[in-house]
Amino acid sequence: MTDTGDIDRRRFIASIGTVVAGASVAGCTAPGTTSSSAEQSPSGETEADAGGATATPTPTEEATTAAQSGGGDVPSSVSSYLSDTSNFDGSVTDATGQDTVTVEVGASGNNGNFAYAPAAVEISTGTTVQWEWTGKGAAHNVVAEDETFNSGSSESGTGVKFEYTFEETGVYNYYCTPHKALGMKGSVIVR
């Protein structure tokens, strides 16, 4: 298949994923309520996480996809992963060429302070992303879907920081363990 055919196929699959994700959100609980399907297992993974609906390609696979779709495009794995994140508008913040990039933890979004800002950021290899807590929205953490990085237990307050230096190209999707079901997720695209 040609590169153009692969891109068209990805766009079609991404659009189907968006429709399916939108339809599945209809049964979600409101913020501040609990649901037995969001209880954590001993591994820290929720039942929703284990369902595989948000499967993420490995960074190497995604780097190939991103390169094929052309620089600056939003990879389909980012669009589908962040489809239920209220502060993701379909665009990516371009921070390529910067040594350090800051992402707010507990930013406004998802019916409260349950978001990362920016939700999606594009960086260069060797860039350090520093997540800084706003002190809003209760206790948060930062956990990569592929377990590349993990800030540990949820923390609250201002002055809390976590950082990770990205040495390999790819897409790294991450979430806040207690607020993932609310849509508190983010993506780092490393080119």
C-alpha cells in the first residue's frame, strides 16, 4: 500500500475510533461520583484500563506513524487517546527545540481541575518535560501508559514537581491514576 493509502486508512480508522469513543462515554458517571468499574486492582490498573480500549502503540511504532503522516500532524493514537479530554482541541503545542517544557498538573478541564495543560505537546529528543502541580483538583500523579515514567503516588499542593527526559522518538500517552476516568490524560510527541 502507498504512503497516501496508509494515511487515508489511518484517518478513517481514527474517525471510527472517535465515534466509538464518543458513544461509549454516554454511560460514564459524573465527576465526584464513583463507579465499581473504576476500582483499582492490586497492580494499580483500573478495570477500564485493562479493557484494552486505549491501547497505545509502542514509541517506536508511533514514531514511524508520525513520520509517515508528516511533521506537525497529530498522530491518530494521540487524537483517539485524548478524545474524551475536554481541554484537547485537536491541536498539539509545538515546543520542539526547547530544553525544558512545563506541563501544569491540575489545570482547568474535565469539569474541574482535572487536566494537564497543554494536553498534547510536541518536543525534540533530549527535552525534559517538567510536570508542575497547580495545587487544584485534589491529589494527582503522572503515569505513562507504557510505564516509561511514573511520578509515584498521587500528591496534592503547590510546589510538587516531576520531570522526565525523553531520549527516544515516539508518542508517550500518560494519565492521572485517580482521575483518568474523568479524562485527565496527556500526550508527549517526541520527534
